[in-house]
Amino acid sequence: MGYGVMKTIINCETGEVTERELNADEVRQQATDEKEYAKAQKVEADKLAAKQSAQAKLAALGLTADEVAAIVGN
Amino acid sequence: MTANAGYHLFNTGDVLTAAQVQYNLQNQTIMYFATSAARTAALSGVVVEGMFSYLADTNSTEYYDGAAWQSIANPGDITGITTGGTSGLTGGVTSGTADLKLAVTTNGDLLYGTGSGTVARLGIGSSAQVLSVSGGIPAWSTPSSGGMTLISTVVPSASTGFSFSSISGSYKHLLMTWDGILHSNNSTAFDVRLNANSGANYNSMVYYGANTTLTQANAGGASSYNPTVPVFGKNVANAGFNNTNSGYLWLYDYANTSYAKQCSGAWMFYDSSGAAHTQIWNSQMTFDILTAISSIDITRLSGTGTMTITTNGSVKLWGMA
């Protein structure tokens, strides 16, 4: 123990509320979650960047903003 | 009998007569007697209307009205307090001290009006009964099955995560609602896990609007509800109006053990670090686990920040029959 991060547990049967530190498995999961989250955010950012790039290229071809939006959205 | 003489203005040099002493002075003072019997004896044949006396044995002051001695103690004009049978009160009196009480008899009794100025008593119902209306009057009744039950309420404060545990399987669906979630910094994210399961069992399809853009963000085989768009927000550090994280999440047929669980929900927040700040998410998610859901974790996916409920907010878990 001694990981410092607390977790509150609400027992829905009894209403009892307890608080404890994360256990070793949960701390390891946190590290995994950090990586998964960063990976997911990068995927989303890349998708957004690709979309913006496509919009810019279409605009460079002479399409109006409405025409670009009709193809790839706003 | 000579009447008392009332007020007389004496002038310098006036000769005081016996009649004046008797009818202007003595008869119009407050006379002292040990008892009423002593007074009767002393004033026999001379008592007249307007006399006052003080009786030492009863410490009472009385006046003679021409026929009898009347007390001037508590001279108010209320001569009785009546509490009718349907007044809702008991303890009325016509003399002495009134000790009024509500006309209830038993622990849990209620009184309700039956007309102008009249009430009736309603005894307490049995456990879990609710107050309803029957035949135009209040009545305890057993609620029919159905409706929503508030299972638990949490108001996180500087929380790094919390869990609804030991959720009864007695409901048909679960609904979680929340509002006013604020993160302590703009680099933290909180998501939802079911049964503390961090396997690749969460398959979600999410549509979200960010400013004027509508985007689809699917997450197949994720280890939480949706790490791309965490349910309890990411970077929600702007406490301005409409910027905190609020939303709802349905968990359908959560207690079944025959097939995967379907969930849907929507949530919104203001991403303090993103380019498109205001984000509104609408999601469908399949949790590929047959086990009944008995716990819901709100877990921190990223960062070191905490979450706190702003004014009037809360996280509530409901059961739907």
C-alpha cells in the first residue's frame, strides 16, 4: 500500500462509504490507462488533422467553404 | 342604600362631611378584608355598587356590581374555548386553564381537512406505502410496481475516483445521472468501468459535436467506456456556466447473465485544452461480458487532477423497475 491515490467506495446495499488507497493492481492499471488514453487522443487528433488537411486541399482546388463542408463536414 | 358619590373636587377651606368620608372616600377605596366572610360581616347593610375589596386569603381583588362580588382577576372577555369533535383539537374548557392538544392519538397520525374548519385523523400507513388520494381524500396506499428508485447519491470532492458497489440485481435497468463535475486541472480524464473490468470489452460508437463539427469516434475493444471521449470528461477545468461535465448513462438489462450489456448515454463538457472546447457526446456501447453488472467505477484514466462537484451538482444512481 501507500500509493497515495484514494478511491471511494459506496456500498449500494448498505449505504456504507469507505475510502482506501489504490491497490497494486489498480496502480498498474492506471499506468496502462495513461498509455491507452494518450493513444486514443492521438488517434483522434490525427483524424482531426487529416480532416483539416483535406479541407485545406479542397479549398485550394477552388471549392467554396460550403462545398468543402458538403464533402467532409465543417 | 345611599349610592357612592363618585369624584368630588375639594377646595381649600371645605368642611369634610361624614357623607363625603363615607361615599366619596371610604366606599370608593379598595378595602382590605381577611376573608369574604369578614367582608360580608363588615359591609352588612352598607354594601353598594362600585365598592372594591381585597381578600387576603385568596389574594383576589373584587368589585360589587350591585348584586354580587365579581373578581377582577383575569378580566378578559373569553369565557370558554370550544373544541368541537371535528375541529382537530381537544382540551377545550369553559373555565380554568385550557390545555389544547391536536386530535391525534397514535404515532404517525396525520390530520387532513374535511371541510371548512373541520378535520379528520388519518393513521399511519404500513411500511413502504405512499400517501395518495382515494375518493377525494388522502389515503395510504401500496405503490404499484414500476418507476424509478434512487439507489445512491455521491457528491465527489477532490475525488480521484469512486465506485458504486454491491448494486442490487433487482431492477430492470440502471440509470446514472450527474451534473456539475469539474476537474482540478486541464490535463485529467475520468471514464467509466463496469465491474472493475479493464479488459478489451467495451465497444462504443460515439457521435460528438464540438463547436460546429459533428464527428464519429468509435472505440472497439477499449478497456473503459470510451478513452477517446471519457464519460466523466477530459480537461474539464473551466467552472464557467455550462462548462462543467453533466450527462446520463443507461445500462440496460444489467443483471442478465445470458448476453452482453448494452448501454447508451450522452454527456457534455468544456475541454479546456482542446481546440474545440464545448463538446457534446452521444453514445451507444456494448459491454461484452455476460456477468451481471454489480459495480460502476468512475476511474481516472489520465492526469493527476481530481474531480469535484460544483454547487448543487451530484452523481446519482437510479434503478428502473
